[in-house]
Amino acid sequence: MTTQKSVIDEAKQIGLAIELIELGARLQVLQTETDISRRRLINLYKEIHGVSPPKGMLPFSVDWYVTWLPNIHSSLFYNTYVYLRRRKERSRMEAVVNAYRLYQEQTPLQDDGKPVLSLTRSWMLVRFFESDMMQLSACTRCHGKFVNRAYSLDQDYVCGICQPPSRAGKTLKAAGARK
């Protein structure tokens, strides 16, 4: 017995792929989250962006998410994602896309015109939580919930907003901009 693909299901998959590509998803994200062949995804990416998709491995380290600025952005995204997932009408990928869109609306771009948190990193963050590699830790000062490594001793956790590192915001780019 052969299973026929529904034209409507295929259209939904293509619509999701287009939305993810427009938001900057890498090819590996598209392959994982859709049933579309790699060749078709590459062609779709080329049609939308006019160039081949970037090559290389996905970022795979929880360490990036707990550094000062990425932690603030990751925490904003992930708390929004959790809120949207609690609303039962959202699938996992709908919640990722909608949380990422809300994140983009609320955060400024960096000097290079890109957001601190890409869609691919957002998607990886959700997967790290699903794999129990990350957890939310409550700040003892502001009581906000922030992304942290799983199984961290967090009873005295203070977030990077309440206690920024001494060099926060003092990059070479920032120093050049002040001159």
C-alpha cells in the first residue's frame, strides 16, 4: 500500500520552508523540520536569496548562550517561546517562528545589521532544552528567568542584567564608535 502525499500537506511544508529561509534558517534546520528533499530545499533557498545556502556545521555549544549579551537575547527568545508553547494552539515550529519574529521586533540589530540571536541559534537553543542540556535559572535580584547550563548550581544566580561583567559593552567596535 502506497501512501499518497497530500497536496495541502506539501504546500504547508513548502510554506514553512519559505518562512524559515526568509528568517535565515540554515539548510540543516530546513532538512530537520520539513519533509522536503535536500535538492528541493537548495533550489528553494537559491530562488529566495539568489545564492546557494551557506555550508558548514551548525553551532553546537551551550557555552555561547550563557555569555553576557547572547544570554540576555537567548533568555528573551526562550521565555517568549515557552509562553507561546503554553498556548496549546501552537506547534513547536510555529512557536519557534513566532517567538523569533517577536524577538526580532523587540531587539536592535548589531553594527553588522544582524541580530545577536539568529533563527538557527534560536532553534538550536530549543533543541538544547529538549535534550536537557539547558535550563532556566531565576535571578535572585530581578526574579527573571535566564538561560543557563543544565544542572547548574543556581540558588544564588544573578543575571547579566543585574550584574553585568566589568567589560560589558566595551568592545573595540564600541570604543571606535565613541571617538
